Amino acid sequence: MKRLLDQAKTWLCFEVDARVLSLFRIVYGLFMTYEMIDYIRIGLVRNMFFLPAINFKYEYLYWIKPLPESWMNILLYVMVGCAVLITFGVLFKWACRFFALGYAYIFLIDKGIYNNHIYLFILLAVLLSVTDADQWLSLRRRKPLSNLIPRWQPFIIQAQIIIVYFYGGIAKITYDWLVRGEPVRTLLSRMPADHILAPIYKNEFGVHTLTYVGFLIDIAAPLLLWYKPIRNWAIIPFVIFHFSNSRIFSDIGIFPYIMMIGLIIYFETEELPFIRKWFKKAPGTGLESEVEILNKPEKLRASNWVYGFLVAYFAFQLLFPFRGHFFPNDLDWTTIGNRFSWRMKVDTRQVDEMSFSVFDPARDTTYLVDIRTMINEMQMLNLSMDPRSIADFGSLLHNIAATKGGIVNPVVNARIRVRYNGRPSQYFIEPSTDISRAPHHFYQKLDWVNPVLD
């Protein structure tokens, strides 16, 4: 065992060229700069955190609340600055850390903003913050180091992206995906006939191609991207896969593009023709003895806190996605345990009806609630899939009815009818349920949520 551990350390500490990791840093920084500017352009702060009457919180994170609106806007501008610093490699590690912290704070204020690719962007900033990705094409003001870094630095980025693919593949091992071809079938049925990809995908062949090729690409990603003899050819289906996703899905933004370009992280510098002219193999970079590498200075051997952090980080990434399988409610139907688990595009639901009402027992009168004046589209989508948010919204309506409406013991009901993965329309929750009093802890069986139709 000790020998295996020493061999692993030797492999991880082996010197590799820093240029590929630096290129990845630049790609990441440019995309994040664009993303933050886009948040400012669309008025994310006001529309997501201040116009709605409620922010839907994660369990145990109820204390995370938005700062004053002006401060939140300043935070976005600071994050633009951090993304620019990351791009140019200036104050690189601290820029990554602040960017990750700020992005995570924004991300965790409201469940409605959740998206797997945002989660990945935060994690990449965290991982980059412990690397020397500013070794090349950097404007940092310090004595230049060699263009050599330990292999563990690009490896942790590779491993994180592999986890996204592989766990995304595991999530697709379902009856709906493998047998019914859902949600691909439903998504393609909504594709306009004049769409550029309609002739290719808007048919049974297209459904089966996207279903099974998508699954195989995800589940085989470790082999396809880490096995050098087939990597050059494997890159082609990955590019086609992400390009197709960028044309089919309207809610994934820059994700497919950063994933396509980010594939450079799996290559060595001499394998990339567009930077080969800058590549010059540094002397003395052959495989050294185990003793020599294990006794390398801190440039190649990370500090103990970095090693400890990375062990804990990847243990979490490998185990946490499985938590939903131990909860008593349907994982994807209720989304309890679904988030932070890389369960990407495994379901789709079309909302046929969404209405909330407050019943006054004393007057025997029901009042309809105009929810569009209280929440935004992203939050409404969240209500169509998360019973915990429905219960939180019910509590808000109960308090408003009691304090402002003067209703004694108000009863709050919701009628939410959806079509899930191409099934007939059904009520997500039992309409007669008083959602303001409904139990909704993640470890409880939610009997007021209707089972998904077979």
C-alpha cells in the first residue's frame, strides 16, 4: 500500500508544462467576465432578489440573505474585476477565491437561480485558486518562474470535469432515459420545424442518437478523455455533443462553449498546434526517481493544507451526489437530493396550471393570488418541481393573509398541474393540501406530493 501511495505521489508531482493550464485559466476568465457582465445587463440583482416577495432558501442556509441592492450591484462589478484579474493572471489566487465566494453567495440566495453549470463555474474557481495557472501569459508583478508545474494541478481540473460527465451519465440510468427516450423525445418535439438541427434530430433516429450517444459520452468520459490513444478522436463527439446542446437548449447559456474549449485541459502542450511554436521542452523534465520527486521543494509538492483540502473536496464531490437515493421521496420528481448532484437534463416538465388561493374559513370565501406580482419566471419554474419551496411560499401567503388581510386561520391551497417527461398532465401536489402547514423536511416522506404517473 505504501508503495502504491508513493507511486501516486510520484505521478502527481511529475513536472508538466504549465501552458495548457494557463490557457484554461484565460478561457475561464474570459467566459466568467462575459457571464458577470451579462448578469449586470439583465438586471439579475433587482429581478431575482428584490422584486420578488420571497427568496426560496436551501435547508440550513436560511441565514443567507441579499445585501442592500446597491451593495449587491457593487458586488457584481467587483466580480467582473475579479474575472478580469483571473484572465490576466494578476493577484490570481486571491481573485479566484473572492470570485468563488461572491458567486457562491449569489448562487445560494435563491433556489430559483440554481443551475448545474453555475455550480461548476464556482467549483472551477475554487480549484484554480490552489494552482499556479498564472505561470504563463500573465501580467503578475513578481519574478517569473519556470513553465513547469506539478501534474496534480491540471489533474484536479480534469477530475472535476470528469465527475460532471460521469455522474451525469449515472443519472441517466433510468427507465425514462434508456427505454422511453425521455426527456429527449419531449424536448425534440418542441423544436421548431425550421430549426437548423430539425432535419437531423426531429425524428426517431435523432431521439435515439441524442439519448444513447449522450449517455455513452457521459459514462465513458474517463476513458475517452484520459486515455491518450483515443483522445484525439474522442474530442469530435464531445464537440458535436456540446454544439448540439447549445442549439437545442435555451437555458444553458455559455456552458456548452466553455466545455468545448475547456477540453484543452486534457491535452499536453505539444499536442496543441496553435501553441506548439511557443513550446520548448524545459531541460531536466524527464521522469525522475521516486525519491527525487518526493523530495522536491514546495513548487512541486503542495503544502499539507492544500493536500488536506483536495482530499476532503473530492471525497465530498464523489459522495454527496448519492445522498438523494437515501431520501424517502422520488429523487427527480421532487428534486429533493437532485441539486449539486450533476443530474443534468434528466427530466422536463411543462406547467399546464399554477394557481394559489387563500381560503377564509370565517367568511367561507376563497381569494385567488396573483403570483406573477410576487415571484418571477425562474421562481415559478422552481415551484413546479420543489415541494419545499411550495410550502415556503404557502407560509408567506398565510402570514400575509393573517397580518394584512385580517383572516383568522387562513388555508392556503395550490393547484400545480404539470406534464412530466411526456406523461399526461397531473397535479404535482394534492390540491386540497393546506401548503402553509404541510411538512416539508427533506428526510420526511411528503404524502401531500402526488406520485408521478407510470
